Amino acid sequence: MIELEETAANLSERLNRFKVLALYKFADFKDCAALKPELAQFCCARGIRGTFILAPEGINGTVAGTPAAIDELMNWFESSPLWHGRLAGAEAKFSAASEMPFLRMKVRLKPEIVTLRAPEADPSKLTGTYVEARDWNRLISRNDVTLIDTRNDYEVKLGTFSNARDPGTQSFTEFKDYVAKLDPAAHPKVAMFCTGGIRCEKASAYMLSQGFKEVFHLKGGILKYLETVPEAESRFNGECFVFDERVSVVHGLAEGEAVLCRGCRNPILPHEAVGSLCMSCAEAAPAGASERERQMELARARGEAHLGDDAAATAARNKAAKLARRAASRKAPSPGSLRDPTSPPRER
């Protein structure tokens, strides 16, 4: 029994080597430029990778690290003089990954933490009604509620809620065009959802500004729903796309089966892949694509990363080793220069 327990514990440790934090908050961050250096330094010093976006309207990001590093980051957010109190009430979700899901650490300054380009949509002043994950099924089963997926088309294709409308957008800024086609009188009650809650929170503020009377949105997004609602009761079909190397998650926030097309970066299921490309990218692949594919396969065979900080570190080590071999080769005497001192001199 002890042996089985130890095996299970070791397996769990391997599957949960990294802790993933998804966090956002709409708030007054007008001094966001001053927050960037310290945040980047703190994360890099602890091997945390991922992306944080800072903007005057708040913070948004997903990062991963060892469980200890992510816990330390959350404690630092609470205790650091620069951050103390800023993230109170922030939407934060945690999940696990068997491998580091990000290539490097980035902290970016942008005009918005989620780009809509609609100043009238200000979630810090006005937003729709939050709906907890446990109450979501009851809301979307009502006949008088219009259910809208605020994500982009490639995300919707991988998985969505039953009977949800797909706006067919390729970027969030296009959501305004979709809303312009809806009549507030014909859609008095609207329920929206997205991956982690941030897009539908801003979308709800926008729809309210456009005259829609009752707007609901899923608190914590699909991620919170998959974490909270038992699979047997789920109304979500398929897998939820996430913007990292895990590609997708399913119920319990376990890693899904989807893979990422290395051409267009869209998610596809394994049976749809042609090497590391989707069918469309494989058919339109430029001449160099096959060579990149070969290099990726070689890197995988060597157990090395092909992109990101790990790849850069590997390349640096390989270069240093090559230079060391070259230097040693220059110092070593050539075979022809070695002569037995007792042998007779060479004839000239």
C-alpha cells in the first residue's frame, strides 16, 4: 500500500510540476509604467514565465512557475509597498501543468489590458451582473436569454456552450461590429462568457453602454466553470483554448488533447495535424517550412526546446562548447609535429 501511495504521489508531482496563475483586475493603474520593472525582475528571479499586461485600466496575465514561486508572487502582490492593496478582489485562478507552458517572461505596457477600443466600456464604473459558475446552467437554460460567446472563432471551434452564438470574430475589437447588428429590444436579456472572464466583463460594459438592459456574464469564465461544475452536469462541449503551450484544458482544468499549429498558431486536434501544421498551413507552407519542421523534430529527439528561453540557453551552451573545442584544438600539437627525440633527424 505504501508503495502504491508513493507511486501515486510521485505521479501527481510529475503531472503538477508547475502552477499556472491566470489573473486580471480592472482598476486605476495610471502609474503602470512604474510597476513594470519590479514585476519583471521579481518573476525572472524566480523562474516564472508567461505574460503580464499592464495598462491604465488594470492588469491582465497568465504566468507559470513552481508552486513555491507562484505562491511567493501572490504573497508579494499583497505585501510589496508598490502593489499593496492594488489587487484586492482580483479574479485569480490556479491550475497545473506537467511542463512549463510558456517560453519566456514578458511584462508589457499597453493602452488596454484587453483591446476593444471603446472608451465608453469601462468595467471599473459599469459592468453586467456576475453569475457564479454553479448558477450558470440555470441561467442559460432559460428561453428568454441570448447566450453569446465573446471569444474568437478559432477558440469557439475548439469548444463552447450548447446553443451559444458565435460572433465569428477574429479579434475582440470586431465584437463591436457584432453588437451593432443586435437589437436591444429583441434581446432584452444577454448572457456572455469567455475564457477567464475578462473579455465578457468588458463586453458587458460595452453592451450596457449600447442600450442593452440586462447583461449577465460568467464570473471567472470557462476556466472557473470547468473547475467548479461536475463533468456530468456540464453544458460545455469540447475543450477550452488557453493561450500557452498547454493549448487547451478540459474539466478539472486537466490538459486537453489539442495541439497548436506552428504556422497560424490556431488550435487543432491531433488527428487534424499534418506534422506540426494544420491542413491549411501544410498546403500553403513556404519552402522553408519543411526545414523548420525537420529542425523541430530533431530538437524533440534530443529532448531540447526549439523556441524560447530554453532554446536560447541550449544554443548558448552549444556555442560555448564548440568554441571550447576549437580553442583546445588550436592549443593541441598536430600529429605531424610529434617526434621521438631519439629518432634520427628528418632528411631535408
